[in-house]
Amino acid sequence: MKRLIPILMLIAVACTTEHLPRDPDRVVVEGWIDSGGAPVVMVSSPVEASSGSQKIDELAQYLYYKAYVTVKDETTGEEVTLTARKDSRYLPPLIYTTDEMTGTPGHVYTLKVMYANRIARASTRIPEPVPLEKVTVTPSEQADSLYVITAYFDDPSGYHRFFTMVEGHDTMYLPSVLSGQSGPNRAGAVSVIRGNAITNTEWIPLYRPGETVHIKFCSVEEIIWQYWDSFDALSTMGTYGFFPISANPPSNMTGAYGYWAGYGATYASVTVQ
């Protein structure tokens, strides 16, 4: 069974010949713009895999090094061109970004990616960030010597998503698997599970003593929440990426697989004692 695997997304648009039409010429786009942060976009072609594993160092051939990427602030009319940069914090270590734009809550941003005589587009709005009321660390009742991080907030009308970065272990914020399910009319306490990278050979969802954990709490649009909710569902089905699914995750992209997200971001850090 052959599948198309997007190498830039931690888990996302895989498809099978039995269930979904395939377009080998369509790229995979993963991009976001944080409130107060620069836009970050990664572009690749889907990877066709016929086995349960793929060597990371063999995937560079699927990157798009010469895509033409722009972001337009529809609120102000400002448009900037993103440039490709090598950045070892990401996998693969190639991103399109700029120092000439930062995200503003309430503004709408349109992404355009031109590649191989084709165009991919998406628009996203950055919601207002929601503050975290507090973050607690408590011993796990199920696992000795491991700890649970719980975040508290109050925003019953919005959609939200958690990301984590463990200092000295992760180099970027990773989606908090199965814990960011704070959908509409949801408030209170959420257990913030450790994010999982595609390169991890062993994943422990809780936290060890001495670890410093950086938390990124994002207000998002409904379509982005649906995308990451689908991420959660797919991540329970097996190893990242290499399994068949019967539908693409919800997406705001046209002309490409993937997503373009506006994040109203709030940050917190805690050391497990």
C-alpha cells in the first residue's frame, strides 16, 4: 500500500490510493503567524512511502527551496515576501520567514505560495490572546517519578490549542498531543501533555523532575482547532505519518495540503520540582 506522507507536518495529510484522489504535484504547506511573532512557512512535496519507516536524511529531495512565498496583512494592506532560511530548530531545517512583519491580534493575513506554475492560498485571523490564570505541577497518580502539568484559563467562547517545548530536549514548540481539546464553551483545567516530535523514538507524555517546560497557549480560529483536533485523532492510530486514513484533515488551504494558522499566543514556563 502506497501513501503520500507530508514530511514537514508532524502528522497530517496522508492519503491512500483506496480512499483519496492523489495529486503528486500539489505541495504540503505548514505555516503560522503568532501575535507578536514573524510568519513561518515550510513547503515540501508529499512523500510516497511503501514501508513503515523513512530515513529523515533522505527527505531533503522533497523540499521546495525556490518557492515564492508572500504574506499580506489584509487589515493594513502591507505585503511582504518571505525568504528561505536554514534553521536547525526545525525539521527539516528550512523555513520561509521575514523580519519585516509581526502578527497583530484581530488582523487577517493571507498566505500565497507560488511553485511549479501553481499557486496555493489561505487566509487566517489572529484571535485575541487569552491569559493563563495559573499553571500547576502535581505528581502523577499513574506513574511514579513523573509529573502532570495543568493549565487553567477562562474563555468559554473561543477555540484554543496548547504547544510545549521542553528545554534542552525540544528545539521548537510541539503540539500538545490529546490535551489541547479546549473547544467552544470550554474553560477550566486542561492537562498539558508533552508534545511529540516526528524524530522521537520514545515518547513519555508526562514530565520528569528537573525539566523546564515552556508552554504556548494559543487562541485559534475554528478551522485551525478542527485541524489540530484531527491531529489528535490521527495520532492515536499509530506511528506518526505512516498509516492510512480515509479523509484529509480539515484545512483552510486551497491548492495545497496543510494549514495556515493565526495564533493569539500566551506563554508560560514552569520547572518540574
